Amino acid sequence: MNDTNTEKELDSFRSLLKNKQYAALRGKAQDMNEADLAAVMEQMEDEDMLKMFRLFPKGLAADVFAMLDVESQQYIITSLSDREAGQIIDNLYADDAANLLEEMPANVVKKLLSNARPETRNDINHLLQYPDDSAGSVMTVEFVDLRESMTVKEAIERIRQIGMDSETVNTCYVLNPKRLLLGTVALRYLVINSGDELIGDIMHEDVISCNTNTDQEEVARIFKKYDFEALPVVDNENRMVGIITVDDVMDIMEAEITEDLEKMAAIIPSDTPYLKSSMFDTYKKRIPWLLLLMISATFTGKIITGFEDALSKYIILSAYIPMLMDTGGNSGAQASTEVVRSLSLGQIEFKDMPRIVWKEMRVGLLCGITLSIACFAKCMLLDGTSVMVAITICLTVICAVFIAKIVASCLAITVSKMHLDPAVVASPMLTTIIDAISLLIYFSIATAVLHV
């Protein structure tokens, strides 16, 4: 639904609420897609959103609730009675309920769990024990499990019994009595095979799975590689404990991309949408890195101070400092961004560093020579500098670009090997480091060429 349609639906629902046409509102809501309905509700005032939510049937309420943003979920769940809140939790898939409770204050979590069904509490507690950003923390425990001794007819009957409460029925998982994962059966094979066929005879035994402690970025790479709709999750004893579906992976990818972008911009990552975060929260996200970068930038000032004699004899040198620093910083940012992306996609590893450095050396040399030729023409034709000053600047460009690309790529790979997020180095911190290197190169060459 586009923004125009959302506004139209929003006005329609507001009118129905205002005129107390609750039956018409309920019918209209049931005819809409849950995601579109959630988008409309998020544009409402809190009181109207809650009033509208209370009118929904239980099933629709749970489906729409799972689509709302965290702030709307928290407002609704804390405004409902204990019994109503318990019903919502019971009707959510366990992974959605666990994600909600992770954002709630401890006293609210205790109240919600105490009003949920025992089996719901067990499923949620099971998910909450796993580390953040692991496969176990994002999986759902609702899936269709079969036995290899079942017939196709018995399997279809089991799907009818538990399918509505499962995240997906497109793929069923064959387990032994100890819940060890033996194989998978696609729903289409159950449909096209005879009802007397045994599951053990038609199941696919070469199963790809992940461990509960697998990082969620690795999970996303597995989905991309194998084009899965769902991925089974097993514990350390190979017992199946849940599945991760493609909609979970989309959330993972969005979260990881957002986190990397914020780190690359020197911002502390946050899950709160921009317009819903307070001024002070935004300030707290940005100020630590700004302070660190300001302090680190003093090194460039000290380098310039150390070469005051050169600048006093050739004032023109100071005019090219911003250009040289920007060129070096931009060159390093290009290299680090590509390396960080390749690391994130699993295309390169630490052992590939020699090949990466060799490639960046050649790319850096070609880029540096091309930029220096353009810079030499500018210095001579537009700026009117002396030949020796132009040579100094052009040599600096070549060296700065060459070294910046090597430093940036090596730094990203090294940080990744230390099990830290390489996106951190593709930030203004890298630019500050390369700025200092570019200045050292500049004044060293100027001292050698111009004899200052």
C-alpha cells in the first residue's frame, strides 16, 4: 500500500471510530492485509489505535500486533488488561513474543508471562536464553515435525492438526524419537505421493541446518546461498529445536545493514526509528564518536605545526592540504567499503589478505597516477604553480592513494580476524588515520623535493 492509499484508509478508519460504526470497522479490518492494517494503525493517535485494536478478533489482533513497530506494541500491551495481554502473547509465534519481551521492562515481562499459557512461557523462555544475534534468538519453535515411520496419509493428517499453529507447512521435518533431525519433506511431495508411501522413503536426507549459536549474519548467508524458505536449527546434540523463516532473515538483513551504516557514520547503533527517538537519545548516540574523532584529529594539527618552516617558505603548500587529505580519505573509504562488504557476504577471509593487498596496490597505483596527471594539469594551467611544487603535490597524490588503499583494506580484514565488526573501521576514524598519513607523506616529499 502506498502513502496515498494509507492516508485514505486512515481517514476511513478514523471516521468509522468517530461515528462508532464498530461492526463496519471490524469487517473492513478483516478484509485488509495485516501489514497494511498495521501501517494504518501506526499513523493513528495512541488512544484511537488502542480502541481500534480492541475491536479485532483474537486471531487478527495477534497477526496485526506482530506487524506493528516496537513502540506501538509496547503501548498496546501495557494498556491491555492482564487477561487480554496474555491472550495476545498466546496467539503470537514464539519468536515474535520473545522479541517483544526483550524490549519490555522486567516488571511488565513478569506480568505478561504469568498470564500466558504454560507451553507459551516455556517456548518464550527457551528462546530468551540464547545470545543476542544468534540463530537461537531469532528462530521460532513452531514447525511441523513428522516420523519416518508415518505414512503420507498420517503426515497430512498431522499437518491438519498442527499446521495452523506452525510458522510454515511448506517444509516438514522428520525427527526420530530423540528429536534428531533425519530429513525433510516438502508439502508438494506429500500431495503427489500415494497415501500409503512411508515418509522415510520419500524424505530428503541431505539436510542443511544451523546451530543455535550460529551468528545471524551467517544464517542470512546460508539463506542467500541455498535460496531457502526455512532453515532448521539444531542444538549441540543435533536435536532440532526450531526453524528460521525467510521473513526472519529479512528482518536480520535490515538490522545488520542499519547497524553497519550507523557504525560507518560513527553513530552508536540503535533500534529506535529516527523520528521516534528523543533529541537526547540521538545526542547520546552521536557524541561519543564525535569526541573521539575530535581528539584524534589533533594529531593532524600537530603534524602541520611540525612543518611550519616548510609552510612559511612555500605558502602555496597550505592551499593543497584539504585536497590531499580528502583524496587520501576517499581512497581509503572506497577500499574499506568494498572489503567490509565482501567480508559481510563471506566472499573473502583473513587468509586472502595477500591477494587483497596485491590487488589494492595495483588499483591504488593506477588511481594515483590518473589523479596525479589531472592534478598536474590543474596546478600548471589553472593555479600557476611552479613545476617543483606541482611535482610535490602529484607525488603526494600517488603515494597517499597507494598507501590509503593498502592501510584501509588491511585494517578491515585485521579487525574482522579479531572478531570485531569491520564496519567500525570504515568510518570517520579511518579517514582521520589516513589524513594524518597523507600529511606526513606530503611534508616529507615537500622537504625532499623543495629542500625546505
